[in-house]
Amino acid sequence: MGKVLQLLPSLALPLTHAHARYCLSRCSARGFRPISSTAATKMSTEHYMFGPYKIEPKEVFYSSELSYAMVNLRPVVPGNVLVCPRREVKRFIDLTVDETSDLWLMAQKIGSRLESHHHATSLTFTIQDGPQAGQTVPHVHIHILPRKGGDFESNDEIYDAIDEKEKELKKKLDLDKERKDRSIEEMAQEADEYRSLFL
């Protein structure tokens, strides 16, 4: 029939070229869309939540029916963004099949554009799934980090940097200490820049 894509030892799906084209066309039909200036008016009334936190629509630069992408409050490297499901879902295992597909297809598309935009040569995609994994906001999110040679002395140091930023964010959220984060204006400007990559 075709190649078999094995997701888990107990789950196998047949994958043919026709099936792959069908899946991609369904995702396109589902409505991946850049947030253009025309959509900006609609965006101002759209509702985005990141766990218990309301996200300013101007921080969001790309969305679909099931997912959205936003700039990061405390980026580890230039272009470090987050892709989240629209539904408030705490753990990766609780995503539906459609949400999982939509989330990763969006991450793939955004990663490709940001890698090129930032003249990077690689990408790190990471999920911290649950508090013991370093997740500070109880909402599934994929970190996308454009990477360049020498950005960290040892490649695995990026995970320490992500953990450190997450700890800083948790302190801010828990203790509401003096804000050392980027301003909403800085984040909106970056989101505008990234929006233009998808027009």
C-alpha cells in the first residue's frame, strides 16, 4: 500500500503520497492564515488565552482555527516564539488528533520562515510537558528557536537557558516582581515583523 509511519509502538498509520497531499490540503482548507492588516480589526476582538493569562492580540502573529503563534515575553534567542493550541490544554496527551496535527504543521511552517528570516541554520523545537519537565504555564506550547553556529558553547545549554527563562517567568507570575520583560510595544513590533513573513 505505502510506507508506514509509526507514531507509537502500538499506533501505525499507512502513509501514501496521495494521503499526505490530502492531509495537507485539509490543513490549508482548515484555515492557516497570517494575520494581515485586514484581519487586524478582527484580531482586536479575538480572544487568546495562555493558561490563565490573557494574551494581547497584537502579540499574536499567526493563527488557524485550532492554534496560534505569539512572540515570547522572554526570548532565549532572536526569533524564539511559541505555538499554542487555542483551546486551553494543560498536557500534550490531552490534545485531539486535529489539534496535534494543526499545532505541528503550524510549527513547521513558522520555523521554516523564521529560520530564513533570522539567517539561522537550524531549529530547536521543544515542549516542556508538565511541571516536572519545567512547564510554568499550564498550557501546551511549542518553543521554536532559530539556531546559529556558536549561539551556545555546548548545544545542550539551550535547554538550560529555556529552563532559566521559564523559572524567571514563574517568579514573575507568582510574585509579580518588578517587570524585566519586554514591553508590549516591543513585542507588538516583533509580531508585526513576523506577520509580514506570511503575507
